[in-house]
Amino acid sequence: MTGTMQHEPWAQLLTLGDARFGILAGGPFDGRCYPLPEGHVPRELDVPGLAEPEQPSTIRYVLRDGLYRYAGVARQAAPAA
């Protein structure tokens, strides 16, 4: 019998009370944690970038092997008018 199984994503989490935080690996936020929404574990996170002009406005992390791993820039900041 052949079938496909749907696996729920898993992540190494840090908790503080009811708050859950995913661990970021790589990129500008390597080793930092980011708050996760209640309920399911998201497969991707769009993390706000640093306020510095040379930094992108949003950085993308994807869940792989239990950590949110750097996947590049999600979106560049719009140039000032």
C-alpha cells in the first residue's frame, strides 16, 4: 500500500510564559529569537529588517530541521520620494 503522509512542521522553540519564540539561524539575525503566533508553527517568517539604510525592510526565514533558516530578502524598502 502506497500513500502520502502530511507531516506538521516542528520547530525548536523557546518559551516565556505563554509566548513562543522561534530560533533564527543565519543572516543578520543569527542566534536571535522571533515571536511566533499562537496555534500552528509557521513554515516561513518575514522578520522586519534593521532600521539602517543598507538593510532590507523584511528578511525571510524558512523552517528547516527545527530552526528558522535565513532564506534571503523578502522585500526591499521602497526608495524615498
